[in-house]
Amino acid sequence: MAFKQHKGYLNVNMLLRVIGWLLMIEAGFMAVPCIVGLIYGEHSTIQFLLCMGVTAGCGMGMVSLRPKSREMGKREAVVLTGLTWVILSLFGMLPFITCHPNLSVTDAFFETMSGFTTTGATVLNSLEGVPHSILLWRCIVQWIGGLGIILFTLAVVPMLNYQGGMQLFNAEVTGITHDKLRPRVSFTAQSLWLVYICLTTILIILLAFSEMSVFDAFCYGLSTMSTGGFSNSDMSVTEMGNTYIKCVLMFFMFLGGVNFAIIYKMVCGNIKSAFKNDVLRWYLAIIFICYVVLTLNVMVRGLAHEVDDVTIDPLFQAVSILTSTGLTEPDFADWGPLATIVLIIMMVMGSCAGSTSGGAKIDRFIVLFKFIKNEFYKMMHPSAVTTVCINGKGTPSAVVQKTLAFLFVYIIVILVGGTVLVIMGLPLKDSFFICLSAISNTGLGTDITGIGGNFAFIPGGAKWLLAFIMLVGRLELFTILLLFVPSFWRK
């Protein structure tokens, strides 16, 4: 059967079987909001139980399929990755439809995809009166998508270690190169998820010691560690004025933007790996530069009224945007055009590869800048042989070419997406900014949506397009766009 796959056959039954396992796991996650709904005595508990039953039932039906072969090649990995994110979003939107009568299918899918991709854009006009179970489900969806649905699959379904596991790993994990922490891909996935769970738990405990309720601490812990940014109330967490909460959130947003493989190595005692990592040093340097620029901007514009205005707030804003969390200061709209330019640069750049953040990733910009530097050098020394070095190692030319292609396609998607949004009737400035916000998984808006990013008033067609762009950005372009290349489907 493996031979037939090389001839162009797609192992559909195996794909559906894996998706079935994932739907059953998703149904298991739905049990948590059900319990919360019971605790708060909400009527939405019955609807959640119904959604959980439908999701689990469909999952069991898919799992019952018996494929003739369990082998999966590169093409199955790409198809499975794309299908998984779409299908889990379709089932994940059921609670939004059944428990929130004002949400259409379009709005519910947008909200769910925004959650899974950790974009954080919302169509909910107000969070006042929204059931606790729905508020929690939004944050759970973000948390699952933060480190990756497929990576979670590899961690809990070890059989995939032998059946295309590395292809699945490469199809979803962000970055230009992927290093395995252990020989088996499933062990690598389990190690990364262990770090993720531990950090989330610590964050929740620290937030619970503040003025937050246990419920809010749990929700903000999930949405912050995933760098998603969903809030629990109309008043953002940044408006609480609590310096302790801001510092805790800022530190864990920063960790969310670090390659989790580095964090794992540090926990295991390999501290030197962090200090020798070029990307991490760039990450720290960029945060510092953005902080200095934003601080000077606040001072020049006369907005510095308290100590926090020139210390915590600009640093919080820099970390939040660079990690694509998207939490903003209440007065950020008054920071002026310079702050907006810095914001756009941070949105495009993003944080480290292998993290939960969005954007094009710092790794790729390091390759780009060093490649350009080499090209200038070769203009003066045509016979020189140069290489792009990261962490003291040369980067293969194929990786450099793929990086340049990625950045080029990234720009094309923004231009095409923004143009389509203009055709749909959105203002020119809003169209391209919102498109950038979607592909970078930041979730911020401008005039038409507000800086907080409420997308309730944009056309339905634009919401479907933006949901697609969110997915393209989260899976780093090629995994999704490859599905639209005719040669991919040819035998």
C-alpha cells in the first residue's frame, strides 16, 4: 500500500481516522466549560452537552474506519494539517451558535478560527452577559491552537511517530528549521507540551494571587500563554491599573514568544544554549529598541503623567504586539503615528520561530538581513564565497531561498487580501492593516474596527476571507497555499 501512495493515492481513511481522534479530544475539552456552566448554573450547559455529543459521535464514526494502510507520506501530512484546523474549527463553533443566539454561522466560524489561530480578533460586541462557559471555551480554543493542534496530536497519538510524524511536525511547527529534542517526534511533541502546560499552570497561579477571580485567572492564563489575547470583559486587563498583573502578563507573553525548544533545554540545565542563540538575542534587542522608541514617543507627546507611562506601559505594549498577543493600553490610539509605524513593524516581524506567536518570525529576518549584507559584500568582491551564519552554523542555500520566498509570498498575500477587502467595500487603510493583522495573528484593528479589533461590523464575505488569511498565517503560508496548486493533486 505504501507503493500506491507514491503513485499518487491519498490515504483518505487514515486521514479521517486521525481527525476522528482529534474530534473526540476536542469533545473532551468541551467538558470543562460544561462543568463551569454547571457551577454558575447557566442554561448553556445543555447546549454544550449537545455540542459535545455531536462532536464525540462524529469522531467515533471516523475512528471506526479501518484504513488498509496506516502509512502517511508528505502529501497526507499537508492535507491532514489543513483539514484538521478547518474541521476542528467547524465543530468548535457549535457552542458559539447554540449558546449565543446572536451569532451567525459566519460570525461563529470567524470567532473560532480567530481563537485556534490565536489571532484574538472578535465579533462579540459586548462580553457582558456572555455565559462563563463560552468565555472559557474561547480561551481553551486559543490555548489548544497556541502550540499547535497537530503538535498536540503527535503528543497524544504516539502511533503517528511511525506514520508520517516528521512530515506532520514540519507541516505545522513554525520556523525555517525544525530540531527534534528527542529521536522520536512524539517525544519531542510531549516535551514541548509539557513545558507549555507547566508555564500555563504557573501563570494561572500567579494571577490567582492578584485581585483576579480564579475564573478570570484561568482564562487569562490560557489566552496569555498562547499569545492569543482574548479578554473576559469589555474592560481589558490593561485597564485594571494593576502593575503586578501587567508585569506577570508581560513576562509570560515574553516567554510565549521564545522558542519552546530553548525553554526546554534551559529547564534541562542547558543554560548556555540560550545565551548562544542569535534569535533570542535579536528578540531581546528588538524589544528594547521598540520600548525606547515608544517611551520617547510618549514623553514627546506629553502623555507621561505617571511612572508607569514611561516604564511598564511602553514595555508591555512592545512585548504584547511583538508576540502577537494584541493586548493594548487604553490610550494607545493617542500615541500617534510613530507608535503606529512601530506597531506595524512589530506585527510583521513577530517573535521567535517555535513559539506561540505570529508574524513572519525574527529568524527569517535575520536570514534576510545577513543575505542582503552578503550581497553587498559580493558586489565589491565578486569571487567571494559567502554564507548566512546563524548560531555559528552556515544556513543551507535551500533554506535561504525558502526564507526569501516565504517573505515574498507573505507580502503578496497582504496585497491580494487587502485589495479584495477594498473591493468588498472596506476603506483602503483599514483593508491592508486588517489583512496584516490577520496574517500576523495579532488581531488588532483600525478605524472601522477600533484598535481593540472588534470585527462585528465588517461584511460577511470579508470575515470568511480574513478567517482564511488567519489560517494561512498560522500555518506559515505554504502548508495551506500548497493545497491550491494543481500539481499537488496529480498522481
